[in-house]
Amino acid sequence: MTTNQDNKKPQKVLATYALAALIIIFLLNIFVIPGLMERSVVETSYSDFLSALDSRQVKEVEFDTANYTIYYTMEQDGRPMICKTGLMYISDELIDRMTASGAEFASVIPTQQSPLLSLLVGLVLPVILFAGVGVLLSRMMAKSMTGGPGGAMAFGKSNAKIYVKSSTGIKFSDVAGEDEAKELLTEIVDFLHNPQKYREIGASMPKGALLVGPPGTGKTLLAKAVAGEADVPFFSISGSEFVEMFVGMGAAKVRDLFKQANEKAPCIVFIDEIDTIGKKRDGQIGGNDEREQTLNQLLTEMDGFDGSKGVVILAATNRPDSLDPALLRPGRFDRRIPVDLPDLQGREDILKVHAKKIKIADNVDFREIAKAASGASGAELANIVNEAALRAVRQGRRFATQADLEESIEVVIAGYQKKSRVLSEKEKLIVSYHEIGHALVAAMQTSSAPVHKITIIPRTSGALGYTMQVEEGEHFLMSKEELENKIATLTGGRAAEELIFHSITTGASNDIEQATKLARSMITRFGMHEDFDMVAMENVTNQYLGGDSSLACSPETQTRIDEKTVELVRAQHKKALKILQDNLAKLHELAKYLYEHETITGEEFMEILMRKQEVPAHAAAD
């Protein structure tokens, strides 16, 4: 049934068009049309008018005494031309010259000559123009409201990309290093394939699964793999695509997305970066009401659709702590699947998966590469393999080698070698002692990772050199002694500069930053200081995006924390100085070797360290 309000809308639109047309026509007649008419008249001087009279070129003349103007017509190139000039005064001499020239008195002013043209330009043409614009806008609005192709604004239509019947071509075999996540998602795939065996026991399908983890760990890849294994339509959309400048459009897109999903069920809907629309509702006045409307619509749709049809909602985010609690409750996102950084075995498997895409040497030891790439995500490992292939091409080889992969790890960590940066002899010597200081302190302590490589070749990241340590196995816990040893190792570079050159440089800035952060975490987060016992003084948010920390204590306690942090770093700095003083000869020998060769492997370092000097068995093992 059509309401009175619906009937009034077209009338209001027509009235608006009519009023706009009248206003424009009025303005055209006042400002535009006189100017257009005036453009057809050529302005001449009074002497040119008299010369034209004497040469009998003037055909018609009209005197406009009100505006002191003379209008006359004459021929030019066989065409009539209207001219005008200023009127001084009408004298008998002028009348006699006009009569002698054969000119006639007539009406030659353009506005008086073409009334039909004036009516056409001033009234009919604007009406036709506005009618055409109105019809065009009406068609465009109708097309956009119905979602037709080519609409100027596709109001309320979802922008989800649809991959039908596993057109992505991605399977679980293409995803490595996330066995636990794959196991949880395999059950969803099995439900889509065999829903009957679950219904027989009374089990219902999970409505949604939330994938959380750091960037680059493969959350989107896992979602595509689920669709590939299930062989069902896969709707993929980003959370930012729901954000519109028109009020209510985000909620309309959510409705349309779930409508399409129900029509193509069984299917999978994947919303990437769901924190864009799923942030906690704070209830503050003046907030983003459009975002909250979109979230409310999403909550309603997830509650309302029938899970037995086989519509599964997958979502991914790096910020699960910012999501609204109503979105995370059971019945909406029933499962929270962590997609963490891969462990040692996972890194090895990921490297093997990506190595299938390039030509690689048969003797490559992926285990060693995985050890050196500790803490790397799946995306970074893929980049490492690709950088190795690019390096092999630059070196003129047809396949990538172990050396290419090791160098590509350094490229990802520290950047490319900066060949244009040439250190002076003094700076090169300082950097040599600095890096050997790190390595020597690490080697002479227990529970320290073995030295893998030392180099003083500058990198594009800004590092003038670095010392790489590689753990033998995978470690998930660190003791207080291990953390203190790590702080001592970080201070070893500055300690070597003080000991040898009796001066300090800016080269230890990154070491100081890491040592301070580690010491503060021991006190505020790990409960490793006797003065504070097991009390957390610091809160960490956004753990998957590097972690933003904020102190949760009084100003007086913050002052004590600063004092204890300085004491802890100072104590480890003194320990590093003592180690270097006790091994001064080896410090000189190793620094000289590094200065000459610019790069030392872990084997070369240990060989020089063991030469002519007995060291503790644990140091040799480390």
C-alpha cells in the first residue's frame, strides 16, 4: 500500500525542480542573455561611421538617444554586420550625409530584431535543459537504489568478492606451521561436507571462528584454505569496506552480505580486519554512531541466521582486545583460533613450502635456516625465500644456495649491504672492537646463545655492523640469569669502546634501548626484583602489534622503578667490563681479525677464542 508520505516525495521533488528552473531563468534574462545579444554587435569609432557613410557602405541607421548610441548595418564579405558607435549630437550636416549615402532610417538593435530568439534562449532552452538533467538524475538514482550496474552510488550493496567453488585454489597443504589452527578449522570443513553425522548426535555447527595473531602469520591464507577444502562459495570482504560517508549504508551492506550468503549456502563469509567495525562501544555522546549501527547490525545478523544452512563466519584481527564483548560471546564467534608465530619446526615447514616455488640446491639445510630466522612470521619467511632467489639471479646462478638463504635472512633483519658507505679506518676499528665486545661477552657466559656471525659491513637499516646469535633449539621460557646475561651482552659493545679507546660513541644507541627495555620489563612485568616481588607495575595492550605498555603505579613507585632499572643495567655493564678485562688479549686478536676480514663466522670465532687459551667447557659448548 502506498502511503501519503510516499506520494508527497515526488511532488516535493517536482516543486524543487520548478522553483530552481524559475530562479535560473530569471538570472539568465538579467545577466546572461543581454550579454549574448551584445556580443553580436561590433563597436566602431565615430570617424569609421562617417567614412562608411561617405563610401556608401551603410545600409540602415538607428539613433538610440537614451544611451547616446548609433546602430548601423553594413556589409562585410557579403554578410550583414551590425555596428555601433557613440552619438555626439544629431546635426543637419549628419542628416544630409546620411541622405547622400543612401542609408535608411530603420530599427537595427539586435534585441528588437530577434524576439523569437530571445524567447527561445531565455525561456524554452533552460526548461529543456533542466528537464533533461532531472530525467538523467532520476534514472541514476533509480539504478543505484536497485543496485544496477553502473550506478553512481551503489547504496547498501555489499562489496564482497565472491570466489565460487574453490577458485582460489588454496588447500591446507599450502599452509604450513599452523597445525593447531588447521586442526580446529578442519572440523568446520568436515561439518560442511558431512553435516548429517553431527546432526545425529545433536551437535550444531559453530557460527563463527575468530582468527587472531600477529601480522603475516597467515590468517587470510587459512580462511581461503578452509574455503578451498570445503569446496563452497567464499565471500571475502574487509572491515573498512563497511565504512561509508552516508548514514546507514554500513548496516545496509551487512544486511546485503548476509542475504547473499544465505542464498548461496553452504558458504563461508570472511571479514578481514574486523576490528574496523567491531570496536568496543563506549557509549560516549558524539561517538561514531555510523560504526555502532554497523556493529549492531552485524550482531543482529549473526544471531538471526540459521546455522544449519551451513553459513560459517570467519574473521581475522590483530587487535582482539579492542573488540566488543558482545561480538566475542558464544553463539556469534564460538571459536577463537590463535595464529601465532611459527616455532622451529613450523618455520622449517614453511620454508619448504615456499622453496617449491623456486629452483633451489639439493644440499640446502632448511633446519639451519629456520634456526637463524627465529621469530620470523610466515610472510617474512616467504620474503626470505624470494630474496634468496633474487640474489641467485644477481650472482648469475640458476638456483638458490644455502649462502643465498643465509644472506637473505640478514637482508630481512638488517637490510641490504650499503656499499656506498665507506667507514674511515678509525671508525672501522671502533666498530670492530664494539662487535667483538658483544660476541666475547656472550661467549664467556653460561646460558647464552652461540655466536653465529659477526660483521662490520654497513647495512641499509643504519647498522654499521651486528653480531648474530642463534639458539640451538627452541626456547619458550627465559630465566632471570639468562635475561641478565642478555643485558650484559648488549652492554658489551659500549664496554669494549670504554676499555680500548677510553671514549664512547653513538654506536650503542640501539643496544642501550634494548637493554633498558629488557631491564624495565624484568622489574615491572616479570616480577624479577626482590623490592617489588610478584606485583605487575605495567600493562601491555596490542600484544600482536608490538605491544603498547603503560605503567599502572604511583609516581613514587615509578621513580623507584627508574632507579632499580639503572642499577640493574649498571651491574651488568660492570660485569661485561670485567669479562673483557679478563680476556683482553682475545679481544685484541679477534678485533684485529674482524678488522681485516670484515666478517667472521661462528666457527672461526670459536676457533680463535679456543686457540692458546683454555676456556670453560660451557663456554666452548655455547
